[in-house]
Amino acid sequence: MSRIFNFNAGPAALPLEVLEEVQAELLDFNNTGMSILEISHRSPAFEKVLEETKQDIKDLLNLPDDYGIFFMGGGGSLQFSCVPCNFLKEGMTAAYADTGSFSDKAFEEAEKVGRAVKVFSSKDRGYDRVPRPEEVKLPENCAYLHITGNNTIEGTEYFAYPETGDVPLIADMSSEILSRPFPVEKFSLIYSGAQKNIGPAGVVLIIAKKDYVAGRDKKLPVMMNYETILNKDSLYNTPPVFAIYIVGKVAKWLKKQGGLAAMEAVNRKKAALLYALLDKYPEFYKGRAEKASRSIMNVTFNLPSKELEAKFVEEGKQRGLGGLKGHRSVGGIRASIYNAMPLAGCEALAQFMEEFYQKNK
Ligand code: PLP
């Protein structure tokens, strides 16, 4: 078996131990004589998986009891529509901080549902930063403020969140959830597509204040109604069983690593190794993000020419460093270094960056 260091942005690397466990029990899950792919979502075996997964995530986040956890399908993108459909009432305005192409997409979906405004945008600067908390001013009758916690394509991340007072704060944390501790009680609802830090594509983890999702409009399409999915414990219909099972395994793996504070320490160390090269050779490795907004999940930069960028990606691949090409919309280089990327992967990439600079400067 030969596995590369996988720097893909998503679907992204999963911990090897998790994949090995899944492989070992794929044909017979927990002595059921069936694969997890074959068992009923209403069977005791899956109920246990679901319960433990929720509990482990609660433990990791130190989640207060007034929050619920549930899973939905449809990927992160369906949430762009679910949020305004659930919470943007007539006469109110939804506020969006526009910090990257996914926040822009979320904003566009809100505009289809009701009145939405951008209260911050770094679009004209190539999305090089997120706002400082005091920069965000909310409109009258504000339904909620939506932020994108980590901007996967652009490589920027919030480390301090806007103060919204009584206005609910909603976050898309698809690309940083469970990578570090954060003040969860500031948020009314958080959604995260799983395929970066916590599992396979398709499933979305939702963490929500129970009383915030209560009392939804009964005319909402049922599969978009947060209250229904929470009250039915993610079992209104057949949930993505296999994906939830893997999220559960990742949550257990995170606990074994020491939890979110331990993950943050190693994630910061990994990011620092790469940003050190950007700071050492700023004319060669041109960082896309302002320093204060630098993501510890996606490190983005350009080289002096497109040819050098292509060479970097190709030579990286030959050394077992895969998936370094930037998103097709922005080009350049992107190293995605989520939880499952070991420190050794970033050490190998940092060494490659040093050598590549010396040969091509
Ligand atoms: N939000 C963020 C921050 C993302 O990075 C992505 C995907 O990469 C999405 C939303 C969209 O998720 P999906 O492709 O699961 O719809």
C-alpha cells in the first residue's frame, strides 16, 4: 500500500486509523452479520452509532444542553438555502459577511428568499481577509448574521467573531469544524459539510440552539425544516448512514488525540511550518491572505508564474505530496491541512518548498 500526503481541499484526507477500522469491519458490523452499508437506520446497531456520534461531538465541543446535534443530507450548499428558508421572515433583513466564494453563494440563496444585505465584503481585494469584529454593523430588524468561519478557497479564517447582541449568529463551519475549540455559545446555528475535517461528502453536521429552531413554518419543505429533523433525531427519513458512521469514528479518533485543544496545537504548528516559508520568501511564495486572517486549514499562495505553479504541483505530486493545486476559480497553490493531515505531511511540504525555492528562485 502506498498512500500520499493528501493536501486536497475536500473530499479530503481521513485518518488512516479510521479507514483501517472501517475496512476491518466493513463485511460484518458489530457481529450483525451485515455491513454497516446494509443495516437499517432504525436498527439498534445504528441507533447506537448515532447516539455515540452525537455524544462524542458534544463532549468534544463541551456543548451546553440547550443545543442539539443533527445530520442532514445535501451537502453544505443545501444549507445556503435552508438557513434563509427557516429564519428569514418577511419584514426582516438577513446580514451576510462576504468573505469568499461560498459566503457569496450563501448570500445569493438568501436573496432568493427575502431581503439580504452584505454587511462586509473583501471581494474587491480578492477575499484576502475576514472582518475584525468591530467592522460588522448590523441592519435594523436583522434576522441573523451569517458568516463563513473558514474560507476554504481563499484561505482565510475567523479567530474572533462579531458581537451580534440579540441577533442570532449563524456560521458555515464546513472547513474548520472540530479543528480547534471555539465559543460555541455565541452561535445560534452552525452547519458543516463533513468532507474536510470530519468525514465523507454529502452529510452535514448541524449544531443548533434548540429553542432557535423551534416553531418553524409548517409550510417549509419538510427536508429543509430544522425543527423536524432535530425532533426526529436525524431519522425523519433514511439518513446517510455510512457517512454518519464515519463521522462517529472520526469523533472518537479526535478524542483519542486529546480533543480539540490538542488538535489546535498541532494544527497551528502545521500551518506555522508553511506560513514560515511564505514569510521567508515573500516575493516567491506570495500569500493570498492577510496575516491576521490566515487560515490554519487552507494555506493559499501564488508563485511568480503559472508555469512555476504547474511545476510545483507536478514535482510535489512526484514526492507524494498530492492535491496542491489551488481551486479552479482562483488558481495558485492551496495546501489543505485539516485534522487528518499529520505533522509529518507539513514537514515534508515545508522541506519541498525550501528546495523548490532554491532551485527555481
Ligand atoms: N461551505 C464551505 C466553507 C465549503 O468549503 C464548501 C465546499 O467546499 C461548501 C460550503 C459547499 O459544500 P458542498 O460541496 O458539500 O455543498
